[in-house]
Amino acid sequence: MTDQLASALASFDLLLAVYLVAITAEAMSGALAAGRRNMDIFGVAVIAFVTALGGGTIRDVTLGNYPIGWTQHPEYVYLVLGAGLLTTLVARYLHRLQRLFLVLDALGLVAFSLIGCSVALNLGYAPMVVILSGMITGICGGILRDVLCNQVPIVFCRELYASVSLLVCALFLIMRSWGIDSDINTLLCFIIGFSFRLLALRHGWRLPTFSYHGRWD
């Protein structure tokens, strides 16, 4: 991780726990997605890695935050690859993989959104950039996963997804401006965001869709 992200995680033990949960959950969701496409072990490892660490990499490149986080902490790469490969061993014993896939993805979405906000704040960016940083971190790993698995990313066509990330990031900044303790703020935003995503899945909440079948000429 970069110096700024490492500093943020060192300051907040809860944020470190959230980060570890996030990369593990996203690696598992990536492995499950690869399994649904009948990929080999190398494919599983690549998809797990991209899903877990891709959003943070894009964020760091966008913000000019070098060196890229995982290059400085290879232990997180080992954790991600291990979680992905472990999933291939236990997946056959798990029931309702679709539900597990969505729950893991929701965990990663909310956790990464909070991490992205924290990184941008530590770099001194304006609130709008902080929110966008959180959203990039939260949704880009899933976008890369779905694209590599030849699927339309769920962020563009399914239940509320990017909107959840936006809510979490905005709520995090609002509560921070109220002077709420950072650990409490992180925990509350995590619970609210995760619950909101699960409710959206359960009730099928989604944004209005656009469908156009006309001709250009």
C-alpha cells in the first residue's frame, strides 16, 4: 500500500480490519465469477487479483498516489491469491453460491468505498474528489471482474450498486464534518451501506433504465 494508505490504516485499526475483509471478500467473489465461466486455476487467480486490488490500483493511478499500494505490501497479494484459490476448494460444498457471491460483493463494495475516501482525504483532495475516489475504489474492481468474465458489469444494469457507494462516501464525509469519531463513523457507514445494498438486492431496487431501439439515420 502507499504511504498515505498505510498511514490511514495504521491510525484506524477498524479501517485495517475493513480492508482485510474487503480484499478477501472481493477475491472470493472474483473466484466464484471465474468458476461460473469455467476458467482454469490461472484464470481464477487473475480474476481474484483484479477484483480485489484493481479498484485501488485505478484509484492510485488517478490520484497520482505512488507507488501503487500492493507493490509495497506483497502479503496482501498472497492473501488475495490464497482466498481465491481456497474458494475453488470449498465452492462445491457451498449452497446458493449466487447469494454468497452477492453478499461478498456487497462487503467489498462498501469497504472499498470507505478506504477510497480515507486515501483521498489523507492526500488533501476536495470533497467531490474524495467521493469519486471512494466510488472508483468501490466499483472498479467489480467492473474489471465482470468485463473479463464477459458480462455486462452489474454496476450498469442491476440493483442499486454505484448508488450505494455514493451514499456511503457522502455519508462518511457528512458524519466526519459533524465531528463523529473516525472509528464510529467508519463502522456506522459500513453497516448502513451494507444493509442498504442487501435491501436493494432483496427488493429489487434499481435506478430507471434507458432503452432505445430507434435508428440513427
